[in-house]
Amino acid sequence: MNKYTFCLAFILGTVVLSTTSPVFAQEVSEDAKAITSLLKNTWDKPDSALEVAPIVVTEDAAIAGWAQSGRGGRALLRKEHGQWRVLLCGGNNMKDVAVLHSAGIPHQTARSLADAVKRADEQVSPEKLKLLSSFEGLVYGWSTPPRRSRKPSAQALRNSIYLATVTR
């Protein structure tokens, strides 16, 4: 490859990256905003604000860290028909590919998501990381978005009870 071909390839590569990277970053940002909004609208309380971070998004799946009133954990979400839905909540087990896959996330997406959470955790303070890891077990059952009243539907409760019984 001569230097002119290299320069042309470099310039074209730079143009392609400069036109595609901001779009991808904007999509992730829009997803993070939608996820934060969903979680805050569902569980934020006047006397106890919900903090949502970090958020990692891979394809149509995401994991969001959350903290509220000295408690914390992570929520697994899936984007269906353009809307984010909470699938389950947990703690460190949300970095386990098998757990994510058992919740319906395709294996490769689950692997990418688990790796992204591990990388995001490197940027989190030790205190916050301890809080995110403090949630024990898994809570399943939100096949539809949680209601604004903060009460899960009767079907979600039945799903949670069934899954808790089966997983023990």
C-alpha cells in the first residue's frame, strides 16, 4: 500500500467514523434517558429519590444500577416495540451470563452486556459498587411495565411467586 492509498483510506475511515459514531452515542444516550425516566417514574419517591447509574446498553437489552435510601441493585431491561421494560432485579448476579440468558436475553447479547457491566463497574466508587452489589437474589416478574402506582400487577405477583418457588 503506498502512502496515497493509505491517506485516502485514513480520510475515508475518519469520515465514516465521524458520521456514524455520534449517531450511535446519541442512541445510547436516548436509551439511557428513557431507562432513567422509566425507573424514576416507577420507583422515585418524594422523600427518597432514586439514583440511576451506571447504565449499559447492548442491542435491545440493558442493565441499570440503582440506589435509593441506602439500598441498591441492578435492573435488567429489554426494549420491546420501542419501549423499555424491567425484566428482573438483582445485584452482582446481573454480571452472570447464565442469569441474563435465563431471563430471555440471547447468549451473545448476555455476554456483551455482562462484560459491559464489569467495565462500567471499574468507573464506580467502591461505596457505590458495594451498594449496587448489596441486592441479594433475583426478583422476576415484570413482563409489562410496572404501574405508576408502584404496585405490580396481579399477574406479575403470580409470576414472581411461581419463579421464586421454582428457583429455590
